[in-house]
Amino acid sequence: MKKFFLLLSVFMTLLFSLTASAEKIQSHRTMEKQHNSNPYYSRTDTTKLNLPDAVWKKVLSPEVYATARQKKTELSFSGKFWDYTGKGTYYCAACGNALFRSDAKFASTCGWPSFFEEVRKSSVTYLPDRSHGMVRTEVLCGRCGAHLGHLFDDGPPPTGKRFCMNSVVLDFVPDRQGAK
Ligand code: FE
């Protein structure tokens, strides 16, 4: 009987790890598939993109388009990254521009992925936003101009900034194991 439970637990562990890696491959494939139809996506090319919405509509998924080009805010606590703690880099889901490092991510109670600094100064640009009866600073991708979220001054040290982002316009690429 003991042997049976031992075998069962080995089998369950194996099944669990197989399912987990299949899910990982699947999500990677979904990301790749999305980018295959987007010729402007590059994680190395930093040339600025100035494309009309009609072009973006053709190459982005409806979800990414709604936030990136139509400034839709995802519901708090609904996105895939608000409480994610993986080590790696976050890129613009519309164009592949490097935006944030996981080291600059902090646990925020707001329900959106929050960072205290960008990867490099040119990663993002800013615009004053007076919509919804508030005065806020809109954060846009420095390469393609996609709407990413807003910037607030209530973040943690060392910057005191809080980049409050929408998960849907972020791609996460984990650091290679063993690499720094
Ligand atoms: Fe972008």
C-alpha cells in the first residue's frame, strides 16, 4: 500500500511538472504568435515608430490595441502581472521596447503592476492627462507611443515614483537561468 502511495505521488508530481511546462510553452507560443503578425515588434531595434492607429489595429490583438491605442485601463487585480514576482525584463507588448526591470517592481496595493523606475530614460515618454476630472501624468512607450498607464509621486525609494502600468501592454521575458 505504501508503495502505491509513493508511486502515486511520483506520478502526480510528474504530471504537475509536465502540465506546468506545457502551460509555459503555450503562453510563450501565444506571445510569439501575436508577434509573428506584428512586423514592427523588436526587442533590439530602438528606432522610433510613428504609425497610424489603422496600422496598429491590424497588427495588435484587440486587447493590446484597446489599451495601447485607445487608452483603456484594465480592471485592477485582473491583469497577469500585478502580483507577479518573476525575475526578468518587461517589454512593450506593442513594439518590444524594453520598459522595466523586475528589480524596479514593487508590491503595490493598487492592483496594477507598479515600478519605481524605467529601464532607461528613453524607455517612456510623458503627457499631461486631464481626463476623468483628474490631473495625471500619462506614461507612453518611448518607441511606439503606446499608452502604458500613469505616473504618480507616491512610490517607494529611491525614486519616490510609481509607474502604474496595465499588464496587457507588457510582455515579460524571464532572465535566463544562471545569467545575471
Ligand atoms: Fe511600444
